[in-house]
Amino acid sequence: MPRVSHRWCAAMLLLATCGRGEPEPADLQALRLPTGALLSPDGAWLFVTNSNLDLGVKTSTLVVLNLRALDQAFAEPPAPADAELSSVTPCRVSEAMSKETGAEGQEVVECDERYFIQREHSVRLTSGAGNIALDRPIGDEGPWRLLVPSSLEERAVTWIDVLREAGGIEVDCGQDAEGECDAAHSLQRLGNDPAAARLPSDPARIFVDREGYRFAYLPHLLGARMTLIALDAEYGPKITDITEASEGFFATEPLGKGVLAGGFAVDQRACDPDDPPPSTEGCTRPLLYASHRFWPGVRLFSVETGRDTIARFGNHWLLGVNPYAAGDRPFMGEVEFLDPEVGDRLLAVHTTPPSLSLVDTSLGPSGEPLNDPIDSVALCHNPNLLAIHRPKQGEAIAFISCYSDDEVAAVALGSFSVIATIPVDDGPNELVVDEARRKLYVVHTLASTIGVVELDSASPRRLQMIRRIGLGG
């Protein structure tokens, strides 16, 4: 059954907690309303943010799943559906799946997440934690730096260093004995100045520059604002620019339908030094695309290098229908370049009407990208997030999570057609492709689980959810 919007659900979760008194500390070995996930560069760990969208506990958390331990557990025969789980037997056949008609051979194996999360790897951070972006501040051999925006209470961007040790990792955000990250690892004000402007409300999805420019970009769902973060400041990351609402970085709803304005996601077009768009000034500054949330298109922008401020370019309409016919909002979700090393094709998720567009971003006669939609395919309801499976052999596939329908759409990018709609748990959100294992991780916010979808083309279970991390509520 279709479900109402994520934002409405979050509001209802907040209302449900009113009058409960002081909440308990967040569990450091559990999945609870997870929202973001990131695969470690070595493929050994899955970092997950627990959002605490209902404010039912004191804070959000970042937890780390040991994927190699999960590999070993999944390699063993699972316990029966009604079995009690333990560190010796952490996985069983899902009871719900085993009772379904014709489920034999189609079972889902579920594992208790507690046996794959170490307490010392978990930290507590500001409530409303969202996606996780990865920075490599001193190159491939240095620590992994995670940046996590939080949207509730003391909104902030928390930065967390993950240090690699022999046989494991150490997670560091200046946390105390209870795992709470310290103030020095929390970006809340412009220039880290206590008297300066606050980080605006409703931070959306943070994106770290991948072309060597040392910035991260954070659109805001409401207020028409964009935040710029310099990654190489003296004492860690620092907010260096916040656009004013009056500047209208993000457009309001089209044709006078309303006054909402905000952004959702950012991606970056590659720059060829032999054929650079004029807006990049010879590839000396980035060319970025930000999706509007309430206007059917993207904003192009850059950074004034040396000044560490945002430079705005034009808006580009991507919707091939009359916005009056859409009948709902928001309009746009995630954007991602099909080949990030080339940048001549962009995938754009349209939340309303639910669809995926292919956009020609090759350079036109002016030397700037054309930004012309060339194809579109309808999707399940309320699509937002996107991940691309790029196998070494075979057709690339885009996966799009449809939050309202509890489904993930699979779009073959050669034929640009939907080849599967995959049933998953409640509230599919972040998607992470694990190319080495040929798996897709699906973060289920409402179910408080992570699904594992088979991507191996040789498997009879290809494009089916075969495993579940977490037992849910």
C-alpha cells in the first residue's frame, strides 16, 4: 500500500514522542531508523547513520557493520525461523518469508545486527543524521574522514575520522566515554565563529568534491540555501559560505504553485583540460549540478577559488511535462553522472511525476553543457535516491529507492527500461552498491533494517532481496 511522504512520517514520529519525558541514550549496537550508509574504500565495513527522526532517544548514532564477519555468517546454514539468535548462531530464516506461499527456495536470511557492530566503533552525534560523505584529507594512505549532516535540534555537520589499524579500525570524533562527539568535530556556524551565522535548517545530502577541489557542498531542503565547506582549514573542515535566502539559489515552485524552495543533492561534472567548459576557467574551478527539490530541474554552480565562496550559474528545466499536471511535490531527487570520469550523461530522479531522466550534458556550441533531457522512464512512487551498478561485463543498472511503495526500481541503462521492481522492507532509503560482492545494500528507515539484494548475473536470485541485516522493530 502506498505510504505518505517521508517528511510527513518524520513529523508523525516526532509527535508520537511528545510527553514521554527524558529519552534514553541511543543504543550503540543497533539499527534504529537508519538513513545513510557508506561502504569503506577497502570493502570491509559498512558505515550506517541512525537518524533518531522520532527523537525517541537522545541522539543519532554512527555504527559500523563488519562485512567480513557477515560474509562468514551468511556462508553458514541459517537457523530455523523460530530460533533464538546468539553470537554462535547470529542468523536465521526470516519467519515472515518462510510462511509465504511458494517461499521455498526464495527465503530471506536475517541476522541480528548486534553481533556485527562493535561498541567501540560507534559514536553519538546530533539527531537527524542523514547521508555520509567520504573525504580523504591526506590521500589514499591516510584516514577516512566521514561527514554527516544532521537536521534536528542542534543542526550540524559532524566530521569523524576513521583510522586504519592492523586488523581493524579506530573511530575518532573526540568522543567522550559515552561515545558523544565533541564540539570541535561539529560544524554549526560560518567560519566556526560562535558569533557568526548558523548552519541553516533542513540540511539535505552532503557531497564531497571528487575532482581535487577541497570542498564539500550541502544543499538545504527549505530556505533556498546552499552551504560551502572548505575541507583543508587549519583545524579541520570549516563552513566558508552560506547563500542568503534572498539570493534564491534554489527556485520556488513553478508557475506560482507555491513558495517552497530548496535543494536535495549535488554531483560534479568531470572537466577535460583539453576541452574545458568556459565556466570552469580552464578547469581551475569545479562545475557542479544541484537538484532543486521544488522546481523540476537543476542549478549549475561553482566556487570562487581563493575566496571560498559559491558562484551561481543558470537553472535548467528537466521535466518533460506540464508542472500543473504533476499535481504533487516535491519534484526532484538525486542526480548522478552515468560515467563520472566523462560527465556527458546525467541521471536525474524525478520524485514527481515518478521517473528517471537521462540528460545530455555533453558540450554544445557555446562550450558549455547542453543539459537536454533525451530519455525518461516511469518508476514506482516517491523515488528519491539513486545508486549505479557498473559491472565489468554487462549492462550498467541504476537502482532507485521508492520510499512510498517499499520497492527498489532497477533500470537497465543501455535500453533505459525498468527490468525489475524489487520488493523490500518498509521505507527504502539509501542505496549502496558493493561491486566486489555483487550486492546492493538497501537502508530501510522505517523497518530499521538493511536489505541485501543479489546482483550476481549467474544467480537464480538475481535482483531479489536475499538477506536482511537487523530484526526490525
